Amino acid sequence: MTPTPTIFGAGVLTLSFLFSAFCYRHYLFVQPFDLYAPVVDNVQTVRILLDKTENGFEECKVLTIDGVNALDAIQNYIDIHSSVSKDAGVRLNKALTQLTFDTIEKEWSPNAGLFTSRAILPERQTMSYHIQCPVTETHPLARDRHLNLDWQVYRLLSWNSFDSTDSFLKQNCYRDTDPVLNPEDTAQESKRSKRSKRYMSEERKQETLQAAIDTPRHNTIHPLPKFEKRQFVGDIVDDPVANLIFNGTSTAFYQLIKRADIGVVVIPTHSVTLEVESTIMVQGFNLLYQAGVRNVILDLTANGGGYVNFAYDLVDWMFPSDNQTSVYFSDLRASMSVKALAQTDLEDEEYASYFNPSSFSNPKTMQDYQTNFFLQNQLVKRVHRRLDYTPLVFMNHNLGAFGMGMPWQQDAQRIVVMTDGACGSACGMSLNRLKNTHGVKSYAVGGRVGEDLSLFSFPGASVYGLDALLEDFENLGVDPPMRQLRYKGVYRVPILEFYQDGDPVPIEYNPKLYKADFHLDYTPVTARRHDILWEIVANNHWKQEGQTGDDPSIEKH
């Protein structure tokens, strides 16, 4: 089920919920071409980054796909089938193959985009390509080729066997007939859940608030074939640009080789173990400083979001003395059922759900609420409807003790952020604060040539899952206004909105906050070597002695 889109500027704004039924996503459909859209001499074309047919078609231009201009075909598909961003350029990034950071191996590897690697059924068995190849030893004569390539189908791990429509629904779709779930085990787990969640820890609450809705790396029963072949362009070689200084559970810390005063902190996700990651961040930043780093690039490429607390902490590490400003003004939907849930939770000393009023503080007094502020609701018009919302509140956040001493702290001139625009939810909260509150400069990579690219996506709503919501109602003994869905899947809704200080428009609907300061197009080189982007950004932002002028490949906005 895809939410009905409504037009928002030049992009598409989906309704503020997500429902994904697992039943319809049991297979992965893959094309043998991994595509990308580099810009050469201010002209953007679709090219083959990786040819899995092993016919040597790397760097061949794709002129048309199924008879349509290739770039338009990709854009049209992703505009309909993805709600990752209101920005068409960000959606294009997600449709194409990009390098993503492997948090285990600590390296960048190609990840096929949503156009050629789909979990939804393609319209046709084959995809038709008109490609144009440069004259090489592999292709000395045939510059133009017309190809019809079948979709390769892989079964996902979530698949259960079936032999009819009825058995497919029972085995793969319905919760109550899932063969993996034993009714007795499920009942026992429910009892344990009720007991343990009477004492919901702060981190447990943060985990339920994970708002990242990103492209999963699909696990198939038979592993996808790996292709190690890499074609380099021009004089590009494998010489390293940066040295790994520290290797955390997800975050990684690098130092540029030619610019030893510049470090790079790769933050591929905000979905981290909060207590562990705090130690890692402190240790990593200290090691960068000891190695001589005085300026820092924060690389949040492909970061789909995660936990609200980490979003605040990241800003506090950079600007510790201004840490109060990292917390956003928020308001919450105040329906009758939520008011009842909040009142019961407030009176229950053992349980603290997301809706417990004492989990929020009064912005005027900075004291935790001891009364049910959900009852102080007011009618607010939002997305063409008038609904009850609470007054503005602060979500409680235990600010970390981040000591001063690093040269980049409190100095926006020594910090740069990088993104491909897919920095969503909690990641967007961090980037918005860094850029629009503290003045940190931002570089967005990819998208459409000559067009602005958003810095982040869907940054202004904390999203809560239906399962967690129903658990709160059950554990507190309040009748829920909704029922569990019969289909297995994910159903998430935004629970609260965030506001930039003093601005009455939620960040989610405020496009003036999204624009990056600089825009870089992918090239045949940087699409294969993400670390070279670090060097380009570093040299543009922190000029070396004797260096004049700006990099012509970087558009300033």
C-alpha cells in the first residue's frame, strides 16, 4: 500500500504515515546493470557503473530505457514508488547506484538503487535498453546496442512455502496464521513483555522512537552474486586519500593524508546503542585531535536517521556550551485516546510510555511536567485539517557532559557537513541544527545537474510504530482506539512535530531550511571513490596557502 501523493512544490509529499505489508515483498527483482548519472562538462547522462553480464559495458551511456529517455524513465519510476524525500533530486539519488558505508568492513561499496533492485513486481519480464559505448578494445565497432534484459528473481528470507492463493495468505501475510509463530510461545513472550516493560528504560523509549524508514539491504535465501570488477576512469588509482584513525561500532574517524589538519567523521546511521556510541564519539574525536586534526568534515551520506537522543548528542559534541538549543520545540497530537493514555501513565509510578507527560518539560520553566498537558489542547490547522494539538513542549533529553577543548567546538568555520539529501528524521534534526542554528556550511552531493539539492529529508517528526503504541495501551489498561492489522508489516505514524526556534511552521513543511550551501555533482571518478569527495570539499572549504579561487565543479547557493 502506497500513501496517496500530493504535489508540494517541484516534488512529491506523501501523507504522513507509512504502511508496508510484508506479504507483497517476498522476492527481490534485480537488473544486471547498476546505473548512475554522472555529470561531465555540465552534461548529465545515465551510464552503467557495473555490468553484471560481464560484457564490458561499464561506462556505456544509456540513452533510453523501455523507449523513454533514460534519466526521465528513472525519475518517473522513483517519483511514484518512493516517498524518501520531497526533493526529486534526492529521490533520484536513491534510485541510482551509490556507494554506501559498510560499518563492519569500514569501506565504501556499491549499493544498487531502487530502480534496478526492487522488492515490488516489475511491470514487464524484461527491460529494454538503448546504450551507446565509447570506442574501446572491447567495443571497437559497435557503438550503439539495443538490449532486452530479463529481471533476475531472488527469494527473500522472509518467504514461507505455499501452493495456492489461500496458503500464500496464511503462510506469508496473516499474523494469526504465521507458521513461524507458536501460539504458546507467543503468549509466554507477551507475558514477559508486559512485566519487563513496566520498567521502560530511557534507551528503550528512544528505541521505540526510531524514525528511520530507509531502504533495507535485502537478505536473500541464495546470496546475490558479488562482482569485484572495478573500472577506473582516466588517471584514477587506488591510492588512499585518508587513513582510518579509529573504528567504532558504526561511526568511523579518518584523517586526510594530504591535509593532515582535516579529519572526516563518517556517521552512516543514527541507529546506535546510545551508551556505547557516546564513548566511541568521545574517544574518536580525542584521537583525531591527538593526530593533529583541527577541522572536521561530518559525512552523513545515506544516513536514514535513528534515535532522537543521538541527534541531540551529535550537535552537543560540536557546540557543547550551547547544548540547550539542540532540543526542539515540539507539539503532539492530542486525541481523546492519547489524553486518557497520558493521564493513566502519569498516575502509574512504574510505567513510563512515550506519552507520559513527565517525559516532557515546560519551555518557560524548564521543569518536567507533573500535570497532563495533553488536556491543554488547542485547534491547529495542519495539512488542510483542524485538529487538537498540545502546546509547545520540550522532549526531555539528558545532555551529555561534553567537555570543551577541541578547536572545532563552538567554531562553525572548522566544521563542514556532507550529505546526499537522504539524511532523514533524526539525522535531519542534527543537520538542521548544525546549519540553520549554528551556521555550519553544508555540501550536498548528487541529484540533478544545475538544480538545488536538499540537505535532509523528513526531519521534523518523531515516528512511532503501531506495535509499540498498542503495547502502551495494553500495559496501561487503556482501551485503544485502533486494532492490530491482520497483515504482517510495518505501520508507522508521526507522533509529534519539531519547530525551528520562533518559527510557527513545523520543520517538516518549511522548505527554506532544507537548501544546502554547496552542490556537487557526481562524476565518473567520485561515483567510484567517495573518499575523493572529502578531498574536494576540504580543498574548497579550507584553502591551502597560495590557493585561490573556488572549485568550478562546486555550485554555491
